Amino acid sequence: MALFFRKRAKDKQPSAVIALDGKLITYAVRREETGEIVIGKDGRICAATEELELRFSDGSVPFACALSSMEYGELMSRNGVLITGDDTVTGKRVTVVAYYKYYR
């Protein structure tokens, strides 16, 4: 019984990854063994090219990974996305959680 599983981005339809493009995020955290570290606040997800980037209002791009090495899944609460991929900024395999901006 496989209710909860992740597919690689290359196995999914391109429109599913592009659906992340342009999503506004309130903040993003990087998961590490010691806990979570906030990497940026008030930004957006950019997935228009062959690389997914998290861009923030101060101009920083603390996370970027190729779509071919990326795995992602939306949170059960539907207020964010969990992304795991080979970070081109640090060169390591990184897990990032980006929380969407909520408008009433």
C-alpha cells in the first residue's frame, strides 16, 4: 500500500513542476541534522528554466537545484512544499521546506 510516495521531477509531467513557478513564499527553511535553519523570508519560487530557484526580496538565491535531480512533494496542509535536490549553491544534497504566502 503506497499512499504516500514521491516521484522524481523527471517522472512527473512538466506542468506539475511549472505549477510551482511563481508561487509566493513567506519563508523557507533548510533541514539539517540539528534542526531547521531559516534561509530566507518573503520570496518566490522560480522554476521557469531547467533549474528551480528560491529567490528572496533581498536579492539572495540560497537554494537552486536542477529539475532532473529534484524530488518534491506538497505538504499535507497544502501551505507549502518540501523540496529535496542537489543544491548548486552548496554542492550538497539539501532538503528545503518553502511555506506559501496566504491571502484571505
